[in-house]
Amino acid sequence: MMKGSLGDVAVKWLRKVHASARNEIYDSFFVKGPPTEVIQALVPALSEKEDSKEDHRAFCLNLERLLILCLLDNKGVSQILAEFTCCSKHGNDVLKPDKTMLVSRVAQLLASVPDKARLGASGALASTSFFKNVVSQLLAGAEAATVQLAADKDATELCALSSVFLFVGEVLSRVSRRGSTGILVAELIPRIRNHLHRCVPSDHKAISPEMMQHVSQSQFWFNVVEAMRDQHSIERLTEELLRQLASQHISDEEAYWILWTLFNQSFKRLTVMRSMFVDKFLLWKTFPLCCLRWILHYAVFECPPNSTTETLMQRTPDFFGTLQSLVSIWSRKEFVQSHSVEQQAYITAAIGLCLEKLTKKELETTKDVLNSILQGVSCRLESPIELIRKMASAVALTFSKVVDPKNPLYLDDNCCENVDWEFGVLSSKEIKAPLHAVDSENKPKSRENKRNAGEKKAKAIKSDVPDVRAKIVEIKSVDCDQMSDTVMNGKFEEEECDEDSMNIDASRDSSLEPYDLSDDDTDLQKKFSHLSDLAAALRKPDDPDGVENALSSAEKLVRASPDELRHNSGDLVRALVHVRCSDLAMEGEEDSAEEKREKALIALLVTCPFESLDVLTKLLYSSSVDISQRILIIDVMTEAAQELAETKILKTEQRRGSLITDNSPSWLVPSNRGPSGAGPWREVSEPGTLLSWSHRYEREVPSRSGQVKSGKSRKWGLGKAKDLQLEWSKNRFPLYAAAFMLPVMQGYDKRSHGVDLLNRDFVVLGKLIYMLGVCMKCVAMHPEASALAPALLDMIRSRDVSQHAEAYVRRSVLFAASCILISLHPSYVASSLIEGNQDISTSLEWIRTFALQVAEADPDTECTSMAMTCLRLHSEMALQTSRTLESADHSKTGRGLPTKLDSIIIPFGNVMK
């Protein structure tokens, strides 16, 4: 009968019936009918097809109207629950196969309504609003049914609740499977919070399990998760629940009891539920720090936070087993290499929070925890990424407080007594990777701390991660006239200020005070005037004052460019590389001595590049230097390349000369004859050089009579008209680019005594590739870039480099690849493609493929971000190259000659014969 009412009646007669009659006769038939039968009749009919398009539209509109009326407006979901409860209240056949199939069938149809509704259906049937209404009815109805069955002593409560829980679990699982877990959790949280507040009496502040068990509604909340038999849906619901609780800033105690209420019953019974919390949520997932605390308190500590029993409870074997598994994974070097920074921070925080609950006596009973922690701290201290080293320092500090609370171990100067386990990446707002990259132009002048580099290698390596998003050049517009005026004004003001200060000092009474005639060590220090003496002083480790004095004088003396610089530069470079600043400087002043040494080396590379590079490139792979000295060599080469490049362009506006008047005529000035209204001649400089060797004049000419367009400027002079702005590049690096790059790209993959860049010394490899990328930036758009790019591409394309286990090296490879894309001129790429040069096209295609692979699968978040930037640069280069190719084809077509040359008249043809 329902099928007939939906088909023939709806299509042929319903549109002709008045609305009031339709509501009383037609609609009431479905509203008052059994809800399970109604839904089984309405939902499948949505998939049926009518003969005509108009009939089908009318048929679907009627079905959708009835679904909204029956399920949403008249609380049809609550009626379905009541029907299942009533049918099985006094029977025990609810869980028979046919009844179970009926419950599952109704749940399936209910959850499929948004999928089967038409594209233009009412918004009430959209998944967001529909599931929100359904879940609200479902939770309220199930909670009410639990209270009703608890009050009815004659009812078979277990059987009735089984049918209710079966239906609720089926619907919630299907809603979660359809991607609406967020809607489900948003309805769940306020209801369970209200239930917790209901369980706490007014005269109690804390909650206990006994309080909850005496409330009748608790029976529903204890079993609702267990009723969801789909483990994947349970996992998605739990994950979304934790994140939404964190976003609402729920207190730790309330969050604990929410988890206890929903999961405690299944957590004790089901191994898979315990595995979800202890294994997946601790080892594989990443949550905000507050969620991690809730998981640990519920699943590992098994006690509410901030409770009186927390300090008195004895740790369970599960606690020590969880700590052991966390520490064993955390200590592996492969874990540091292959997992994201967020995942490492998450597990580090879990270990730290567990260690804070331990006592020294309990620690002694654990197996291999001490060795695993020492191993994990050691491998992290070797990382060039600062955040990774910060994790090691935090765990070491917490562990030392357990062993000896009076003597905490601070491995980092920035360590605080209370460790921040968020590490800046586990906030409740969003989880993201920190940027360790520093723009080259914003890099601070103070260099890295390399004190005691041989013994404290980990503390010597600062995170100098390349940033591919740094601009290739910093173009500053500087007016020569303004610059000269500024210099003159500054000089004048300085002299004026000095004169004023002299007058002020003379007028003060303090000027009459006696001078300090005590000995000053600075006056007694030896003044170096020869580079040979400077190098000799640096080789005297038994005279730290002399060495320090030599470091202070080195840069100024080298910048003076004495005649002996070319002959003594190599000797001075060796002396500066081998000097030990940590041995001669006072405690706390190692950075100052290190900075002086680096500035001196940079000055040598800038003033005498070839001779200094010849020594440095040989020392880089020498067995006589350690890792800190290799890093020093690469750092000074990077800084020197940028200083030689001085990648800025001076743009100067042409200064308007004084007008030529009749009182001061010149034979160079053109005559004033011309059309009436013509302006006076103005002298301008010849563009293209900073010094003008010719005279040019121009004047404004008015439009001719009847001419519509505006007048133009006539120029009279010896040269061709050019732009009115000068561009003067000061980049001196391309001349030395090959000397910087080619020697260091040879031998990087060879393993010898003390040198192992591909494995142990990966920090040196990463910095080396970064330096090569900076060099490519410094020769951008120069011919040298096209000559050096293939060699660098061959280096970074090697599997040992591009597929390196350390994220630090992969970041450097992406940076270098991006620099290559920036530095190559599109015309060079276009000409290579036209000439059939497959090497450059193959290399550029490799960059695109490599960046795609990293963006899709690399565990390091910074690598994926840099890979996306690299892909953007590649697409920009491809666009510029295609435009160059199109312009080349167009010009080639314009110049091309047809095959029949006898029909073409060629001027001056006799010249071509």
C-alpha cells in the first residue's frame, strides 16, 4: 500500500489535492505508521526512476518531503528507538538473526539518506544538518530508554538494552564511516559533560567511579562505545574526541573522566582497545600536548591527574612496559632520521612526562631504560637541527632530576627548570614543523659557537638550514647624488658633533679631574704591521695573549691589502684554520675570538680569492682538520661568496642639467629655431656609463596643428637614446665562482682517514651543498651559471646525496636545486633544448620528479615545504622557457625565406653574390 501511495498517488493525484487535505489524509498515513516500515519504504524509493523527467522530479520531491516530515520534524529516529525498546521489553528474541538483520537494515537506510538524496534536495537532507539531527535524537532517545528500562522492574532490561545499543552502535559507526565524525563528536561532548556534572553531588568537588555508577544514565555511556563494533570508526571517533576536547580547553580532570566514562568498560575487556591507546595513540599518532597527558593518565598511569592517590599509587607493570617501548624506539638513530619532527617531539614529550612520575628506586628496577636514554640523547646531540638537540637536553634534564634531584644536568644554556614539552610544535591550535631556515640576507653577523669543537661537536653545530624561500638578490635603489649628499652631510654633522662635544667637555668640571695613569694592557700589546708576523703569532699556542692580539688585528691588516698579501695569504689561511679559539679565549668569550677568526678568513677570501681558495679547498678534505674546522671553512666560503657578489644594483636617476640660456651660449647647443611653443634645450648625461663622455640635449616639442596625440621629446646628441636610469651591478663573484665550487665538488664521496661526508660527517655535506647553492645564487643570470650548473646537478643527483637518510642533507639538496632553477637564464635553457642538449632537460626533469617525490612522501615537514617551493620555481622556469621558445619560433618564422627564391626581390643582391 505504501508503494502505491508513493508512486501513482504522488505522481498523478497529489499535486491536485489541497495542502490541508494532503496533511490530514496522505501525510498522516506515513507519520502514524510504524517508523521502521516507513523508512524501509521511503529510502529505497529514492533510487527508483519514473517515466518522464517531470514525473521523476515530482516523485522525488514528495519522497524528500516525507523523509523530512517523518524523520526530522516528527522525531522519527526517537520513534524507531522506542519501537525497538517496546518490542523487546518483555521478550528475549531481539538478538535472533532476523531481528539483528532488521536493526542493521534500518541503520543502513537511515545513514544512507544524504547519499541518495538529489543534488538539489532540501538542505535538511544534507549530511551536515541531517546527521546532526539524527545523532541528537539518537543520543537523547537512547539515554531516555536507559532510564525508562531501569525504572521498569518487569522489563527484561538486558535484552531491551541490547537492541538499543545495537541500533545506536550501527548508526554511529555508519555516520563516522561517512566522514561525519566531527558532527557526531560535537553532539556527544556537551551531553557527556552534562552527565558528568549530574553525577557529582553539590557537596562534592571531585568525582569518583562510585558516584557515576549510581546514576541510571551511566549505563548508556558505559556501553555506547562498545556498541560500535567497527574498530576503525571507534578510532576515528576517539581521535576526533581528543582534538575537539583540546580545542575547547577542557581541564585535565574533566577530560580524564570523559575518557574513563566512554572507554573504561571496553578498555578492560578488549585488547584491541588498549592497543589503540597505548600503541597507536602513543607511537603512531600525533596529538596536542594536553591530549598526550590525558592519554597517559588514562591508559598508562591509570589514575586521574592532580589526585591525592596519584603520588601514592604504585606503578603497574604496564607502565614500565610502555616506558620501555617508548624509550627503545626513541633511542634508535633510524627513528631520528625517518620520522617527522612533530612525531619525535610527541614521543619525547611522552617519555619526559613518564620520567617525571618515576622515582630513583623505580628507575633502578627497569631494564635497559638508562642505556636507551643515554643512546637517544647522544644521537640527538649530534643533529644539526636545534629542535632535535633541544629534545635531548629536555630528556637529559628530566632524567638527571630522577637520578639526583640536587644536581640537574643542563646541556643547553637556554634550559629552564620546568621543561616545556610542547617544543613549539605540539600546541592545541595546530601541529606544524618549525622552521629552522634562516634567510641568508637576515643572517646575524655573530657566527656559530664552535668552542671545544672536537670534544663538544654537538654544541658546536648550529642549525644553519638553507631556506629556499630566500630571495636571490636584495635589490636596493640608491641614488648616487643622494648617496653623496648623505655622506657629505653625515661627515659634516659628525665634525659638528665632535666640536660640540669638545666644547661641552671643556665646560664641565669633570674635565679637570686627573687622568687615569694606570697601566693598560691594550697599550702594551704588539702592533702587527706584517702578515708574516701575524701568522707566526697565531702559531704560538703557549702565548694566548699574543694569539688573541693577532686575531684582533688580522682582519684590519688583511683588508688594507699590503703588497705581501698575495705571497703570505696561504700561510695565514692555514694558521687561522688551525688556531684553537677555545684554548686561548677566556670562559664565555669563545664566540668573540671565533668571530674574529672567521672575519679574518672572509677578508682573505675577498681580497685574495685564488690563493686563499687553493689552500682552503685542500684543507677541506684533509685528515689534519676535524669536523668543526671543516664547517668553519664552508661557512667562511659562504660568507665570502656573498660579500664578493654584493648582489645589489645601484639605480641612478639622471640629474637634470642646468638650462642653456642666451646669456651663456655654447657651440654644442643646437639652435633655438623650431616650432612656436617649443621648450628650451636641456643637457642630459649619456646613459650606460657613470661618467658621460658626450653631450646630449633634449627639449619638449608641441603637437602640430590638427594633431590629436600628445607631443613627444626630440633628442639631439651623439649616442642612441636609452633609458633614463642607470643599472650598475657590483657583482664580482662570477670571476671566482669556478674556484669556489669545482674543487670542493671533487672528493666529497670518498671515504678516507677522518673524512666520511656521506655517513658520519653528514653535517659537513649538508653545509657544503648549501654553500654551493649560495654560490649558484650569486652567479644568477650570469654565463657562469650555465657552465657550473651541470656539475652541481650531477652531484646532488647521486643517490647517496639526494636519498640521504638525514633530513638536513635533503633540505640542502632542495635548496641547491631551487638555486639552480633561479640562476639559469631561460634563454640558455631554450637554446639547449633547440640544440638538442638532453643533459639540461634531463637534469631539470629530475629536479621536478625529485621535488614531487619529496613533497608526497618525505617524513620531514620542512622538506615537503621546500619541495613545494621548488616545484613552483620549476613551473615558473618552464613558463619563461616556453615564452622564450615561442618568441624564437616567431622571429625565426619572420626571417625565414620561402623555397622559391627567384620570385623574391632581395635588395643589394649583388653584395650577396
